Amino acid sequence: MKLLFVCTFVFLVANLTTAQDEVQIVQFTNDNNPDGSYNFAYEQSDGQKREETGVLKPVEGAEAPAISVTGSYEFTDPTGQRYRVDYTADERGYRPTVTKL
């Protein structure tokens, strides 16, 4: 029984490693601006995607500006269900919204 478990585990790990090794980046952009703002995006051959934009903005009562980030990413869970996470992160914290696709 232990041998069957070990063999199954090794087989699964080997297949996951092979699948991950084959993932390619099919699209990539990256822009950094002198004012501190930025945006980037990429898409992988397995369908995973991510995009993000950051800007500096003044914060009432603070001496320095804070960065405000908005973005999203998409992924497939182990059961095959696709998800999209849209998020904002700023002085009020990280606020995600998850959507099944």
C-alpha cells in the first residue's frame, strides 16, 4: 500500500513539473514612469493573466503621497474552475473582488 502511494505521488509530481515547465509567456508589457506610476501586464500560455497599475496620490494628513494600485489576475484552480480577481490596494488596505468565470 505504501509503495502504491509513493509511486502515485511521484507520478503526480513528475506530471505537474512537466506541465509547469511547458508554460510560456505569450504577452508582456511593463512601463515605469518618472512620476512613480507604473503598469504591467502579462499572459501565459496556460491562460493565466495579470495586469496592474500603480499611481502616486496625495493622502489627506500625510506628508508624502501614497501609492494606489489597481489590478486583476485570472487563474484556473485544480478542479478546472476559472476565476478572476479584481483588486485595489491603497491607504485603506487591500480590497479584492473574486468572480467565477
